[in-house]
Amino acid sequence: MKSTPPFIQPRDETNLELERNTHPPDWVNPTPTGRYNLVVVGAGTAGLVTAAGAAGLGARVALVERGLMGGDCLNVGCVPSKGTLSAARVAALVRRAGDFGVCVPGEVTVDFAAAMERMRRLRAGISPHDSAQRFRDLGVDVYLGQGVFTGARSLDVEGQTLDFCKAVIATGARAAAPSIPGLDTVAYHTNETLFSLTRLPRRFGVIGAGPIGCEMAQAFARFGSEVVLVEALHGVLPREDPEASESVRDALARDGVRLLCCGRELSVSNAEGGGMRLVVESHGQGYDVVVDELLVAIGRAPNVEGLGLEQAGVGFHAKGVEVNDRLQTTNPAIFAAGDVCSPYQFTHAADFMARIVIQNALFGGRARASALTIPWCTYTSPELAHVGWTAAEAKRRGIEIDTFTQPMSGVDRAILEGETDGMVRVHVRKGTDRIVGATIVAAHAGEMIAELSMAMTCGIGLKRLAGVVHPYPTQTEAVRRVGDLYNRTRLTPRVKALMGKWLAWRRS
């Protein structure tokens, strides 16, 4: 229980502060007295929201965590990655200073060690919000150690038995390496170890052009590494709108990322003199590349091992714990939330799944996970955000749509900021203004997508969005302009002719 998680490196004061908050070495587990209304296994986003919410409503709650409280998001995911990206974004902006008439003498270089120390310091500063002490102060019994179900309504933690009325499995997921020849012979990184780096690699390799791969490839290129990005499919972000993905691919190329997509026959080995050798075929041409550090950004595996799920009667499979639409497992007394059971592996999805669990587990509610409208964002520059269906998904479902696109190059604020790459694209059911999906590529797409997500959640169509006054000049004005594009389709030749006759009569 008191061992230090291996990925918290280096052992500097910032990481020691993080550990003191999220897994205090001197923590003493409470002694259980009586049955809990709710036992929560896992203190990532889903577990923390469930525990805090339930305790706030008066439930007697136990929270069990074997590693660091805060889960992936705080320790090895959203927080450190965005802290790293922010430094890379500033470096890129300084290099563009001349475009704005601002003179920066000399070559722009990055002190990588200082940038990563800043990230660790900010992460440690955020950690009290997820700390063991804070949750104890909220009235939650916090147990640090491995939780194992011993029956349908009991859990063992470090030799102590916790009896419960209801339980929640919120153990999350972890990075899982794919089957690549030679990968098991080299010292590669996943997101769980990457943010422990203190020295910038001269040559940086990334396998996988999904969100993590693209974000880190661009960041390290902006820091000054020679970056090669390998992807088995065509382009980058292959699950997104193709035109949107193309915008991100172009941005990566401008920052110096070398993309080897449609990769075949990939193998990895140790290189003579140090580093790793990547051998891959891309578009019919063979490549032999040596890198100093390698990030594998493909695949996730649910944390279901060692929990005693069989003893609890909880079904699970390779993709996680089995749940119904109310997030109830095959044991009616046990629910699950977050990455351990969800196809949407995002912090905000885990947050709202936890809210569903509180309603359903404690109060007999019938809230449904399928009712959630979940947006997401890849935080490259430009960002790519999405909610609902893409055009391809609508086609697979047999739903006819109309699509409206506003290029950012036609938005005044984007022009003034020099951020004209991208678009706002909205899909509506054919013949209506009901929004079924949207994609935004823009400098602040992650902020902008919330308006369209709200519209979908609240049943607000494009017609009404066009009537929402947006401050000028803002990039979010592009969303309103998409509404204007829809309204123009309502001005058919017949309607225009009738209006012309009406106005002519008014002039007479």
C-alpha cells in the first residue's frame, strides 16, 4: 500500500507533493463499522465524482484506490498532456511573432526541462482537489490498497471487509501496447511514462496517429525534436471527418512532423549505438528510421484484473465490465462508470456517467447513459472537436442529412488572429434544422463545440442558433453563421418571388 507508483518520476519536490496528496505514504485506513450505502472502487474521475456526490447527499461512502487518487486524468492524462501542450503552443507562437510585426531576436529555443518542471508543478498544484485528505474531509472513508470483491455485497481491502448495499466499479483503463514485432524488446513510452521525461529527445518516434499521438507528435516537434509519426491507416485521426483530419495533418506537417501513414510490416528493434529502429512500409516505400525515444499511443485495456469480479457475479470481457443502459452490471447491486465500461474514454464522459450512477444506485432512478450527448476534442493546433454523428456515421445508420459548413477563413476574428485554418461543420436531419452532429476545426474548437453540444442536448435547432446574438468579433460567431447558412436554404425561389411581389405591392 505504501509503495510509490513507478511512473511518478523524477523524484523532485513537485512529484513528492503530488504523492503526498494522492497516495500519502503515512495514510492509515479507517476501520469499517457497519454497512456502507456505497462502496466506490477506483478514485479516478468517475469514482471521485460518485463518492463526492453520494456523500454530499448523505450516503455513507467508502472510496478504495490502489494507486494514485485522481486517476489517469490528473496523473498521466489530461492534466500533464495539456500542461505540456501549452508550453509547445507558446513556443510556436513566439516563432510566428514576426507575422504580427513583433521582433524576437535570435533563434527561439525551448528549455524542455523547465517546461516539464512547470507541468509537474501545476499538476501538483491541482492535486489537492483529488486528494485523500479532501475526500476524508467530505465525509468519505478513504481506503488505500487493493480492493477485491469477496461476494455479491462485500469487498476486502488490505484484510478489512467492507459490506455494502451498492457498489461502483470505477477502476478505469490503462495503456495497452499492440502486437508489433520487436516492441517487447525496447524501452518505449506510453502516456503513463512519457511525462517523466526531463531531457528532450533529438529524434522522437510516435506509433499511432490518434488524439494522443497527434498531440504529442506536434508538441515535441515544436519543442525541437525530429518527429516521425507512424499510422497504420491513411492520414491522421482516421475516425474523424476526413476534411477535418486533413487540416490537422497539414498543421502537423508545417510543424515538421514526418508522417508515415498506411504503414505496413512495422517492426521495432534496438539500434546500434542507442535508440530504437523503426522499419515500416508506407505507400509502397520502405523506411528505416532511428529514434531516441518512442511513444506508443495505440490501445487501451480496462482494469478488470484482480478485482474478484467472478466472486461478485459481475460479467466482463476484453473491452471492460458489462453494463446495461443504466450502468448496472450483471450483479444488480453493483454498477460501473468511466473507462472500465464506456466506449467514450473521456474525463467528462466519466463525470456524467458517475452522476447517472448516483441517481440509479442510491435512489432507484432510471437515468440512461445512451441519453448523454458527449463531445470530444483533440488538442492539436488547430484543435479538432466533434459531437454527434459524422456524415459517414449518418450514412451507416441510413439517416439522410443536410450539411452546412462555415470556413474559419471567413470569420473576421480568425483572420485577425492569424488562425484561419479550419471550419465549423454541422449536420442536420434532411429537411429539418435538427442537429445530429458537428465538427469544428479551429484554434479554440474545444470551447466552441460546447454551444453545439448544448443545442443537441436541449433540442435547439440551427434556425434558433442563427437568432442567438454573438459578440463581434469572436471565433464562436462561426457557429451562428452556420445557422445563417441554414436559414438561406429556406429562401426558395418561390418564397423569394412571393416576397418580391409583396414588397412591390408595398411600394405602390
